[in-house]
Amino acid sequence: MTTSKNQPKSNGLGATVIEYPASTNRQQSAQEPKTAPVHKLDLLQHIPDCMFKRYVLDVAKMTKIPVNTSFLVGLGIVSTVTARCYVVMYEDRGYQPLGLYILAEHDSGTGKSWMLKTYQTPVFSSVKALVSDWQSRKQAAKAANEEFNEPFPDFSYDTDATPEGLDQTLEATRGYFALASAEKGLANSISGASYSTGKTNNDLWLKGHGAEHHSSKRSKRGAYNGDVIGAVVNIAQPGLVQTVLTQSDHSGAAERCLMISEESLLGKRKHGREHRHFPNEGDQGAYDRIMRGLTVLATQNQPIDQLSGYRLSRDDWDKVFALKDEVEPHTISGGKYSSQTLKSIVGKVDIQVMKISANLAILDECPPGLIPSQWVDAAIGIVRDMLEYTYRLLIELDVIGTNALEDSVIAYLSEKRTATRRQFDQAKRKSKPWSELPKASTGQAMRDTIDGLIDKGIVGEFEEFDAANGKKITTLKLIA
């Protein structure tokens, strides 16, 4: 494969940089097959021994779901509460909310709802107790003929909410929302796939990741004008990640998410009483206590600009900048992270480090202020691992990678039987996976991909007489 002068010297985070040759006159040879061995993901290796690490392991064993999924789902649920309690500060400007966006897909019948509910239970019980106390005080005030102006302790999880539906809740919560579900319908809503018109309409959801300003106008229903702050946890059937990737239409939806698709343990699980597992009582009690305390604070729904903040030290910011410098060269045209999705993910690595490190510090009961370096180091390791994992996941899902390009040509010719290169270009240029490539590289990538398939003996190129135009044309056909 011809390399460019601009190719990064570093091999990146694990694999060779993918490039499309710049010359059309070179001798064509067969393209390299997809080379993306499974990335061994072990997120907990980055976290020192602590209550939450042990609890994540126990919940994974109890529900019989892989531990990386358990960690991301658990941390995501924690962030649905911490997002209403604290923020994390940039070094030189503003802040980020703590809400994470987690997409985890897993087979049906594998305990997804059980895992989700396990992490949510102390939040549910705390909200129930707070609402009960509020109602008792309200009734007592009414019986005493006294004014009662305490705000309602408003916190709930929406499981399948459209942007229009969320709009009606934001006024009461001062812009906060929490989405959590074990069904794929939530992904359809947030990606816009549930809209028959083809529009995504996920602006509110996108802005909630960074506490951006949102202004809506709805006819005959409530509207909202202010900051929106959200967190999302969706653990659902296979196809969840693909839905968000393909339906979000480069809106930035997928790029805000930490996405995972681990192989299930179906066929390997043991169900007898001797194989049951429950979390350690001490860790369960500590997790419940921390989450109940956070929920009390979260239900107050204080304006985000009044929340206390966490921050990284100067030295830890230097580590974050080093991570950004490490991955930046691979966003160059034709580089490993040059697809639109991956470039956007790379652009948000500092934000993910900020959010993850602050949430880990809160679980370690660190007060607002400086985040201990161990949690920043852990977050950097997690984000680096997730970037490599996501790169390989996108190849596996045929969103990027040479096989995805080849498959697009093969599928098109299977349907059309014959086509010219120009016809293929016009039909597929704006569709995935081609739309993931830099625009300047798309035409060359199409030519190289077709030439590679010809070299492999899968596609043939033939001269034919076009009676309609009275000219000879060159057409492509599948021959294998």
C-alpha cells in the first residue's frame, strides 16, 4: 500500500493507519482484507480497588452480563444523578455537566433489565421516600391552614421519550432529564429513527450532553427556553449501536456516546442455587448510601450554574493534552480516525475524561474541588481503551473499513446486475460507508475499491454497446 508523506509516524492506539492511495496511475493490486482482531477490553484494569469496582464485578456476576457492560451501565446510572448535583470545570473556560451517554447492546434474555434496575434501585427508593415526606408535609400544612411552598422533589427516568415529550418536563426540572431503558425504542427516539419523515429531530438530546441552551416552540403543548442537561443509559438488543450510527445522520448523536457490544454469556451460564451470586453487603450498603445522598441533592434541581464544581490539576490537564496529541495525527485524511464519526469522537476525548473522572471521584466520596490524580489516570485509560474499541467496533459493524466499502459495491451490483462507475458514484456517494470518508477522498476510494474487487476476481468490467445512446460504455458486473 502506498503511503503518504503526511502519514503519522506513530501507529496510533493499536493498528495500522488506513490510507487511500492518492495516485490513479499506480499499478492496482488486491486491497488488504479487513484486519481488526478483537480488542481485548478490560476497563476495570484502569481503576484501583474501591467500592464501585467491587460492586460492578458483583453485579456482573449476579446478572451474568460481562463486566465492561456492567461498568458502563453502572457509571451511566450514577451520572444520571450526579448531573444534577455537580459540574466539572475546564482549565480555562466554563464547565461540563457530568451526564454520560451510554449505549450497550446485549442479547435478549440476558438480564439487561435486571442489571439496569439493580443500579437504579437506591435512586427509586430515595425518590419514593422524598415524595412521601413532601406529601406528608403538604397535608400537614393544609390541615394547619399554612402556606406550603416547598418544591416537589422531581426526579424520574424516561424510558422512551421524544424531544416533544421531554420539552413538557423540562420546565419543572430546570432543564434536567434522565433517560434509561432496556429496550431499543429509546435509541429510535434519540436518534430520530422513530420519525417517518426522515428527520432526526434530536437537537435537545444532543445539547443535553454539554448543557447547551435550548429553545423550543410547540403548538398546543409546553415549551422550554433554557439550558438542558441530560444523561442516557440504553442497554438493549443487538442492533442498538447500528441504529444510532445509521439513523443519526451525522448529527453528533453517536459521537457523544460510549458504545459497547460484548458477546453474551448465553450457553455458558449456570442456574443452580449454588451458582447464584449477590453483591457484598458492605459494598451494596455503601453504594446505596452514596446514591441515596446524591438523589436527595439531585431532586432539588438547582440551576446548573449554581452547582459546585470538580476540577483537574494542571499536571492532570497536561496528561489530557498528551492524550489529545497522541490521537490527533490519526484524524488526517485517510488516517485511522479520519471517518466523520471517529473524528468527532476524538474531538471529545477531553470531555469524556472530565466526566468520567469526576463521577469516579464522587463515588469515592471526594468532596467538590480537585479530583485526585488516580481518577484522572483511570479516566484517561478508559477513554483510550474505548477509542480503540470503538474503532474496531465500527469496522465490525461495517460502518468503516475496507470490507464495508467492498460490500457496498457488491450489494449494489447484486441489486442492479450491471452499472457504470458513474452510476455507482451517483447512487452511493452520500450513503454510508462512503459518507464517513473525507469528501476529497471519496472518489479515489471508490475507484480503488472497485479496482481491488476486479483484482480479486469478484467484479468484472466489460465494454458494451448502449443502443439508447449509440455508444460503447464500460459496465461493472459481479462475476464471483
